[in-house]
Amino acid sequence: MSPKTIITGIGHFLPPKVVTNFDLEKKMNTSDEWIRQRSGIKERHYVEPGVGSSDLGYEAALRAIEDAKIDKSEIDFIIAATLSPDHYFPGIGVLVQAKLGLSGIGALDVRNQCTGFIYALSAADQYIRNQTYKKILLVAAEVQTSNLDYSDEGRDMAVLFGDGAAAVILEPNEKNDNRGILSTHLFSDGNYASDLWMEKPSPKDNPTFSKELLDTGRFFPKMDGRNVFKNASIKMPEVVQIALKHNNITIEDVDHLIPHQANDRISLMVAKILRIPVEKVIRNIDRIGNTTAASIPIALDESLKKGRIKEGDIVVLTAFGSGYTWGSAVIRF
Ligand code: ACO
């Protein structure tokens, strides 16, 4: 059997500027109490103008490379997950590659929003196990706060999101000691695309960009909050159960669950449905907000660096988001 894929290095980067709920109160008609009650968020990080997701991803990549104790020239493939690329095209994979000075190697961009890290992890796992690549850099990075609607109409979304990035280095486990990625499961249902999307700009409009477009506000992300809450609370437990069954383990065998940090109320609902003690659920949304594709690897890095996740622990990742897309990964550390 081919060796499993292991994470040999991990790092994250948050832009230094912290925006609290009280800061948002000054910007729009909201309150610290409303935001904390509905989402569990107290503060999040914002980039300064001029900083893109490739910049945050690059910083995270440097930290992951250092953590893996490799030379960056050993990286033979890049996968980048984001819903907020610096440009309409190209994606940020090549931009991170250029910043690292790694011209020539392949760079794949993954567009699966909140489930982006799990989709990218699954792709990396296949490449490593079939021996296509030996050292993959996976970057998940988001800059969302520059395109949120801070008016009353968009405040349901605007209070949730923050900026940030994380990166991992993935390699084959040459020791073959049973550590590594045990499974990934991916799902989607495009019938619900408009429940959570940024509709415009769209090449379906001809011309794509017009003065009228600016008046519509349809270039801001929009969400049907109730539907997202309902589906996220159903699909994440469901895909965790599928993963447990696949690995022939029970929820009692799981040491840590890292749900996508969408909203703390969703994370607590997922924990309740799965009947996993809340102490086993890793939650950092109070300080970081929702960083979409970056949320799971940021939480993972924090937990590893704090020593909360130890060698041998079984960690289950699960995410749900725009698409709809959802998925899970089981990793033995
Ligand atoms: N501050 C103050 N009031 C607000 C804010 C805000 N930031 N946002 C919305 N409101 C108002 C609405 O305008 C509405 O006012 P109205 O009643 O006068 O019309 C009211 O609050 C709605 O509040 P609720 O009664 O709590 O409404 P509901 O039960 O529908 O909950 C909510 C809305 C909180 C968005 C809920 O649907 C939810 O938590 N959904 C989860 C969505 C989520 O967190 N997604 C994460 C991002 S997506 C992802 O990562 C997967």
C-alpha cells in the first residue's frame, strides 16, 4: 500500500489590524450583543488597502515551509484555495508561486469557498499517494473585508467575515506508521448556488462591467442565512458520520473536531447533533471571525502550536459553504 499523506509543516498569518464588534458599531447599524449572540464573534482581522490574498498566502507559506524544515525549492506543486483571489484571473496559486520564486512548478487553484481547504487537501492527498508529487504546498487565503456591504442590507454578512491565511506542506509518510490523512469525502449541490454567492460581476452580462452594475449592489456577497444555517447544521454532521463509518471508528474515537468556523452557533449545533463533547470541538471564531477557506487550517495550526493536538490524535475536519459544497477529512496526527 502506498504511504499515507502527512502534514509535515503548517503556518498561518493574520493581518495585524483587529476590528472589534464595537468598531463595526461605528460603521453600521449593529451591536456587539447582536453579533456575539448570533455568531459568537468578538473581533476579526482586516487587511490594509493594497494587500491581497496572495500576500497573506505567501506569509503563511513561509511559516509552513519553516515549520516543515524544508528548503522551498523542494516544493514540487502548489494548490491554492480562495474565494477572494487578487484578480478575476489568474488565480493566486501562480502569484504565491512567483512570490516564493518557484517558477515552473504546477499551481492549481481551487474554488470551493468554505470547503476549499478540504477539497484542496483531498486533491493533494491523491497526488501524494499516487506518487505524482512529493512535497505539496497548500495555501488557503482570504481577503473578504474589502467587498462587504456595510449598509443595513448587508450587515448580516458584513459582521461575520475576517481576513487571514494558512498553509500546509504535505508529503508521503515514509515511516508508514499509520499517521496521516485517513480519508476525505467531498459533496456539492449547485441547486443552492444562489443561497450564498457573489452574483456579479458576471460574464453573462454583456458588457460585464457597466455603470448600472455599481448601482445594483449585486457585486456584494449575499446569503440566505436561515437556509445556510439549516443546511450547514445537517450536512456537516452527515459528512462526519460518513467519514467515521468509512474508517470504522465512532465519534468516541475522535480526539478533536474542527468545523469550518462559519458561525459559533452552527459549530455548537454540529457538536450537539454528533454528540461530541464541546471540549473536543476546536473553536476560534470569537477572535478570528469567518475566514472561509482559511478557517480550518488556521484553527489547526493554532491547536498544534498550543499542543492541544498531540501525536496520534484523530482529528476530524468538516466544512460547509457556498456552492453548496461540503466535506470532511480524517487525519491521524
Ligand atoms: N446587526 C444587527 N441586526 C442585524 C444584523 C446585524 N449585523 N444582521 C441582520 N440583522 C437584523 C435583520 O435585519 C433582521 O431585522 P428585522 O427583523 O428588523 O428584519 C434581524 O436582524 C434578523 O435577526 P434574527 O431574528 O436572528 O433572524 P434569523 O433568525 O433569520 O437569523 C441569521 C439571521 C443570524 C443570519 C441566521 O440566519 C444565521 O445565523 N445564519 C447562519 C449564517 C452564517 O453564519 N453563515 C456563515 C457564513 S457562510 C459560511 O461560512 C458557510
